[in-house]
Amino acid sequence: MSEAPATVVSLHRQLGLTDDEYARIEEILGRKPNHAELAMYSVMWSEHCSYKSSKIYLRTLPSEGPQVLIGPGEGAGIVEVDGVAVALRIESHNHPSFIEPVQGAETGIGGIVRDILSMGARPIALLDPLRFGPLPVEDTVEPATAERNRFLVEGVVTGISTYGNCIGVPTVGGEVVFDPCYSGNPLVNVMCIGVAPVERIMLARAHGPGNVVLLLGSKTGRDGIGGVSVLASSAFEEGSETKRPSVQVGDPFTEKLLIEACLELIERGVVVGIQDLGGAGICCATSESAANAGTGMRIHLENVPRRERGMEPFEILTSESQERMLVIVTPEDEEEALATCRRWGLGASVIGQVTASGRLEVFEDGVCVADVPAASLGDGPVYYRPVERPHEAPPVPDTDVAPPEDLRRAVLALAGDPSLCSKRWVWEQYDHQVMLGTVTGPGADAAVLRLPGARKRIAVTADANGRWCAADPYLGTCHAVAEAARNLSVVGAEPIAVTNCLNFGNPERADVMWAFSESVRGLGDACTALGTPVTGGNVSFYNETAGRSIDPTPVVGMVGVVADAGPPGTGFRGAGHLIVLLGETLPELAGSEFLRIVHRRQGGLPSLDLAREAALGRVVRGAIARSLLSSAHDCSEGGLALALTESCLAGGLGAAVTPEDGLPVHVWLFSETAGRVLASVEPHRLPALRALAAAEGVPVSFLGTVGGDALRIGSEADIPVAVLRDVYDNALPAAMRHA
Amino acid sequence: MELVRFAVAVDVMPKDGISDPQGQTIERALPSLGFADVHDVRVGKRIELAVEAPDAETAEAIVRAACVRFLANPVIEEFQVHVLERAGGPA
Amino acid sequence: MAIVVFPGSNCEQDVLQAFACLGVRAEYVWHHATDLGGFDVVVLPGGFSYGDYLRTGAIAAFSPVMEAVRRFAAAGGLVIGICNGFQILCEAGLLPGALRWNAGLKFICRPVTVRVETTDSPFTSAAVAGQALEIPINHFQGNYHCSPALLDQLDAEDRIAFRYADNPNGSVSDIAGVLSAGRNVLGMMPHPERAVDPAVGGTDGRVVLDSMLTSLWSLRAGVR
């Protein structure tokens, strides 16, 4: 054992470990750690790897249900649909994407795809919830900042396109939202769905002392040394360009080979355990898979193929070089596994053996360079961080909100807002069709996918509302869950599971931690109310620049099951069809897009009744199953105004609607009351729909009729569909066009 | 015959007359960054290789052959081969 | 039917599934294969063979299987390259021209309308001349380039199989698909396999696959 350097005590602080944490490492080892060991603990006990600030809250989430095969704590959650295992997970790649947007987005996809692969599942769909600062067409930030934001949008979309398209996994949905709070800290979240036969689910378990540890994929370089701890676990300051050396470069071609080779190895039945290499690299993958199986591991670093010369043991152990997987096989299957990799042209090396010692023993050329209890690396500290509710901004009374000077202009302003307009410019750069499973792709409320090996289809969505969570993190998070469920219901899917990516500021700040705790409480309550267990998730802290946090942004990813009938679609389908609203419009302009865009005011959010939300979902799904609806569209951001606009555009048909008595027209049109769905029905089906809704106590109001070539709102506005289309379709391309 | 290692670089450029949208895009972006006097931007790629050959002429010939067959596409690209130096001792 | 799988191909499964939709069995052939005996049709599917590194299709064009494809084509066998397959055929010299970055420098995935320019080919015989087909494209490098002289020749020899109704990528003369001199090799950027199922992408791509099957049957009938 090499002696620890004398400077080691101060080194631990440089590596981000506290004095208490360092003392605990000494206690675990019964001696001072050497440099390599200290580096291993520092990355494994970083916020990103250990969830040390969030653990106590995440434990409270509902995670059980008959459909749940694998809950939180593994590479991905797994639910059973029609006899098939469906894996789901979201991760963030926020900071890397700010530093280098193309590579940040690429490696974000690579990472989440390997998470799914580590469960033995074939990745079949990607969704990308993205949040950026405003584009130059808005005047809410400095021109230089807006220019930088556009550069980030361009880069992130290119990265997703480059990587996702190349690996042949369709990108079927996501979000693109602009808000000043994300200017210095974009959110690049990536969700992946995978499928596997139930009996072929794999876990990160290094069972069987004597078994062989294989490292598959790319060579190891000095990529992202300390990456997880540096990038994801500390505040983001000016001059972050100096962190550029740790930028990791994506290699989608090798990832594609990795997918095919790993799935073939699993199919051949030679895999004992499999684990992806992400944050904390070899150190994390080896210690976790050994600890999970109650075994140990002996690793020989000289057998790790390297891309660079002169790498120190700690660098090899903690490198985050992309496109690598760890696979455990029996000695008898070693040759078959290596031959399979050779056939795919994929690198594969034996780097160690499973032992019964319970320790992770690392050697380099016969010299022991690290020897620690494997489980201790994953058994990081748990923090009860201080929590304090911040002063509340006074709520915005809705009576205060004046009608717009020109209703038509207001509707067009919403339709042309970068956050609300068509995102076609983005998703046309993504292959959303490969695998021939995309029944409904991007641009809809939720993606509907065929499930290989099953009769049923699944639907997937990802939703969040940072502004509402800033106003009330509990209620805002409940809204995100409710909206996700609504988005699934309108395509006929029954929600069955949730994954999440919780994007927050610095957890060492009591107000941030309060928002986090409230958000998790909301997530739990809403998921319980809607019957969607949380199968796992990801926490991204330290999303702040120069001391300013982003709005709390919990992104809710939800999966649902579509039994039989196809989705009715968002668009109006026939002239003469009746337009109805399921649910009730309350005077709730607080937190609305109308307030933000027309009055440039923020604050507040609508109320939410989860029981009514659940009832609405049952009615909508029931109506779709009985083929009662010609179209169905979630009515949320932008209120009825945007829902009507989108249903007109998707169907290429106009509509004439009459404002409801009792509400001012602008309140009726722009209010964002939750629990509402805009639908159209053939006249003779309306009675059946009313009966179905009445049984659940969901109000159905008649708004008007489909037809003509304009959206007519009472006598107040008459907007040709062609004009709406021009504004809605061209807003984003125009904003992205360079002057 | 004794083989020597040569460092060779290949510049691959879009052929004259072939439109170069990458170059044009960069050119259009330059004025807004204060580079109004920069023109005729063309984007190509440089490929560096080490070749074992008895002499520089042979090294160049080997790389040229690789260019014609593989490294450049004669339909749209042209190339230049530069033998840079002896890259070390005998192979 | 043989579907050639290169490292990085990603549409092979889709092609297999599309043919299965029409009741035809196809099988995968690995890029190391040196013999295509026994097959009636060879498909080079879409994807990113070798990650599109160097140039799209450039590395795959030197796979061992491409020698076999060359012999297969020389003997009159039907070869269709879709998207990356088209790029590989151009790089291998089995089709003239080259495919370059889209003029807009963006990847494009969307349905486009292409016109059938000739029905005198085993890939378009079931179509009507001038028929408009809605088939998705999905590429970054589908901008077809050839010299003016070659363009004249392709036109004169009626070897332009498809043209875009609304050119999405800057291709010379709106070209979306070209035939070899022997008319038995087709390269096309649109993905017909993505348009065979009414639930996903429509059925306009069927006419290409149907034409191939019809041609094969009449070919076999003629042999007998």
C-alpha cells in the first residue's frame, strides 16, 4: 500500500469533501486514505452520485404498484405492460450543455441510453425536455445574453440530432421552454424508454466470486476527471471556460455498437450482471455492482485500455470517458463474450475478477493502489439540510388583470411566443420515425408508441412548469403531474408510472432546500392521487449562476398504456363537429401565459383539484375507448386560446366559439384552470359523452362548431387559420434565424 | 529496404465551383462579429497520418493512392498531400 | 431478400418489417459476407454506417460485402440503397454522383412528396408516371450532386427515378433517386419502408416494394 501524501488533509477540501466526511473515510478505512482512494470517495460522495441532500425526501415518494417490476435505486425503473418490461428514466445534463452545448447534449443522451441498456432493455424512444433563456426576439434579457441563448439552442438541438439519430433511437417528444431564469443555466433533460422481455431484465449485480469483469466500449482518457463533482455539484461561476478540459465528446457510433453488442450478449445468456459507466466511471460501476451483490472486486488498471499516456490510477478510476459498459460473465463464457464484441468491432477487455472479500481492491502492475470496502463508496453521507420558507410575493388578484386592447393581437402574441409556438423547427431535426413504432410523434400532447412484443401501445410525456413552481413548489409540482396525466389521457392512455428530473438551485441554501422539499411532497401527493408510482428519478442541484437560482423545475416524465383505440388526435376533424370543453373554466389568470406575454407580469398559479383531475382522465379515456371523440387536446398553457389555435391548425379547419356567460371574454379565453380538455365530437355522439361525464361529475360545456377557415371568437375576434399558421409555425424559425 | 516513418498531412477541400454551405454560413456570420473584411470562406478537413515508406516520394504516393480511393471523394472534393517530416526512427 | 447490416446501420429492422408487411421474408447479411448467392434482392438500409465518419458511406463502401454487391449487380440482381444505402452505393461507384450536406445545414426528418419520373425500372414499374408519393426523408446528407454533363446523361437515359416536388435539401435538379445504367440498381434518399403501414407514415412507399416484387415474379416467370 503506498503511503498517503502528507498534504492529503487539505487535499480533501480541494476535492469537495468536508472535514466530517474525511473523518468518516478514515474511520471506514482505519487509516488515512491515499490519493486514489480520496478521489474515489470524493466523486462517489458528491451530491450527484450520492444524493446526500435529497435522499431523505426521495424516500417518501410512493414507489409501489402491481405494475412496478423495478422501483427506485437501479439504473432505471421498470413497469410491466402487456407482459413486456418497459424501462424509464430521465437525467439532466445541464452544466455540460452550458459549457459545450453540442457535446453536452450528445453525452447526455449517451448516458441515459446506457442507463436503460444496463437494465437489459433496448432503448426505443427519447424525449428531451429543454429549457433556455430567451431568444433575441424577446427583450427580457441583454442582446448578448440572448445571442448566447440562441447559440445554446442551436448546439443542444444539433447534439441531440447528431447522437439520437445516429444510434437509431427515435426522439418522439419533449419540451422547449424559454424563460430568463435559464439564461445562465439551461436545462437539458433527457428521458429514455426501453423494452425487454420480462425474464431478461438485468441488474447491476456482480455475483459469483471468480467471475470475470469485462470493460466494453471506448478507451479511457482523461475525460471529465472529477466531472460529476465539479460540474454537477458546485455552483456555476463566471469563467467556467477553464473547466473546458473536462468536456466529454460523444461517439454515437460506438454507442450504437455498444447497444447491439450488449443486447446480443444478454440474448446469448452470458451476462451475469451489467452496469453502465457514467459519473465516477470505473470506480462507481465496479463498487456498485459488487456492493449490490454483496461481493468484492479486484481490478487491474493496466488492463484498462487507455487513450492517453501517463494516466494516474485515480484518473483511470474516476474518468468519465463515454460509451463504456461493465459486464460480468463467468470464466466459461469469457471467450464467447469477447468474440461477440470483436464481431461488432467493439473494444472489450478483462479488467478484473469478482471476489468474496466485499472490498474493491485496485492494482496497477501488481501494486495495490486502492483497497476500500466496496459498499462504503455508495453508502455516502446523508444530510438534513436547513430548510426555510422564503418570503412570499403577494398573489396576483385576477380581478386586477385588464382585458387586452386587441383580443386578436393577444391570441396571435400567444401563438407566436417562442415557448408556446410550434417546435417543428426543433423536432424535424430529430429522427422521430426509426423503428417504425411512432404512432404519434412530436408536436402532440403525448407520444404514442408501439410496444415491440405486445399488443398494447404506450404513451409517453414529460412536463414541468418552473414559473408555477417558483410561485408554489408544492402546488406547481402537483400541476406538473396533473398535466402529464392529462397529456396521456387525451391520447387515450392510462397513466401507470412516473420518473422525474428535479432541477433545483444550491441545496446549501435553505430557501432552495425548502422549495425542493415542497416539490417532492407535491410529487408524492399527486402521484398517489393519480395512481402513478414513482419508479426512480434524478436530482440536479446547483443550477445557479452568479448566485441566482433557476426557478425550481421538477420535470415529470410519465408513461401510460393505450388499450385499443388509436389516439383521436389534437386536430379538429370535420366541419359541423361540436366543440366541447370537459372540465370547468375558473377565473384564474394568475401565472398564465397571457399575464406573462401581454401584461408582462409573473406570479401566482391556478388552483388544482386532484380528485377532479383523476375523474377527468377517466372520462376522456372512456370517451376515446368508445370512439366518441373526434379530437382531444389538453387545455393548459395559453388556456383555451392556445388549445383552440392548435386544434384548428392540426386539423386545418376553422372554428366558431361563443364565450361563456359570466366570465369576461379574456378571462374565459386565457385562464389556465387545470383539469380541462378541449374536444370535438360528432353531434350524435354528444349525448353519450355527456352521460359518461355526468357519471363522473365532470362538466361538459358546448363551445361552438368546427368549420370555416378562421377561428371566430364570438364577435370579438376573427382570425384566419392561415394567419394563425403563419404566426405559430414561423415564430421559432424566425427567432433562430441569424440576422 | 529500410522503411522510415513519415508524418503526412492531407488537406481535403470542396472542389472549386462546388458550393460550400458551411463556408458560406461562416462567411455570413463574420461581419456581425466585426470581421467585415473576411471573404471567400471555405471549409475542408485535414487528415494526419504516419506512413512507413523507404522515402518521402513513396510516402506521398501511398497517401495519394489512399486519397483517390478513400480519403477524398473525387466527385466533390480535391486534396493536397504534404509530407511533413520523418516521424521518428526506422519502423 | 438480403438486407446488408453494416456497423451503424439502423434501419435494417424497419426494412425487414416493411417487407414482412407485404408477406415477404428477408434476412440480414453481415457486412463481412462475401457471397450473395441465393438472393433475389439486396437492400442497403439506412442508418449511419461507421458513424458517417470520414464521409457518409465512405468506409462501408470498402466492406467485403460490397464486392459481392458489385458482382450481384453486374449479374443483373436488384440492388436498392435507401438513404445511407444510397450514399454507400455512390461511394462504391455503383451509382454516379455524390450526396452532400443539405443546403440548409440541418438534419431533416419529415414526409416529402416525390414524383415518380420513370416507370421503366424494376423499382417503379407498379407506379404511374408522374405519380406523387408521400414518403419520409431522414438525412443530413441527401443533397445530390453531379456534374452538368452527368445530369444530361442521366436525363437522356431516363435514369432519374424520383424528383422532389419541393426540394428540401438542395439536390441538383430536385433529384431524390437515381438508377444505374443497367436500371437494376436504385439509390433513393426517401425511406419507402417508413411508408407501408397506415398507422405509421401512410402507405405510399409500398409502390416501390410492390414494383420490386412484381419485377421479380415476372423475371422468374420469364426464366421458366
